[in-house]
Amino acid sequence: MQISNPKLSEREIAEAWAKITIQLWRKNMSRMKIAQNSSGDLYRSFKFKVIAASGGNVDRIEFAFNYYGKFLDMGVGKGTKLGDRPVSKGSRVLADKMLGGVRKPKKWYSRTFYGEAHRLFEILQKEYGRQVQVVISENINDNAIK
């Protein structure tokens, strides 16, 4: 899905990006069967808020969802602390065999979020570059007329 559009404001770009990010999170959850294992509250809990300055520049984008979703991403909860998870893959495999299959991380959130954050950076970088080109072009044209 292409977001970059010369008619979109920075806020509209941020809102479109947030909606796409939530869609990707839900897709990951469905693929990992996270939403099917629970009541679906996490799947339905996603919300976002774009906070912009008075000039329309986006200061930040806030996401909200049920807190336990982060625990699923890390593979912790209900007696399994993050510090209890073995560090190396070999020791995790051995611990899982000995303990009878402890929780495993389901990376539905973090990888997608950081990848999409990088994508937003690229989109805004391209948009700012386009805006700079327009300003330079207008200044050159204005100075040529004088």
C-alpha cells in the first residue's frame, strides 16, 4: 500500500501509517494464532492517536492496546519472568524440554513496529525532500522573474 501522496498532510500520512501498522499487527496475530487462543480482546483493543503541534507537524504517534499483548511478544507471564528465560537458544531448548514446554515469545509486535517505524521515516524523508524541491523551484522561478 502506497502512502506517499503530494496532497496528504503530515498528519494524514501519520494516520495512514498507524492504520497500516495496526493491520500488520493483526495479520501477525492471526498468523501466529494469538487472537484465536483468547477472547479476541487484544485483537480489538488497538487504538492510535496522532499528536501534532499547532503548525500541523506531527510530534508523536501513540498506540494503545491491551497490556498483556507485550507479554505474549516477549514470551513471559503467568509464572514465567523475562529473567527466567534462558539466554542462548540451546539453553532455551533444553529448559523447554525439562520444564515441559514453557512459554515461547510470539513476536507479533516488536519486529513489525520497528520495521514500520523505519518505513515511516523513509516516507517522511521522501515527503520532506519533495517539499524542499518545491520551495527551491519556486524560489528559482521567483528570482528569474525579477
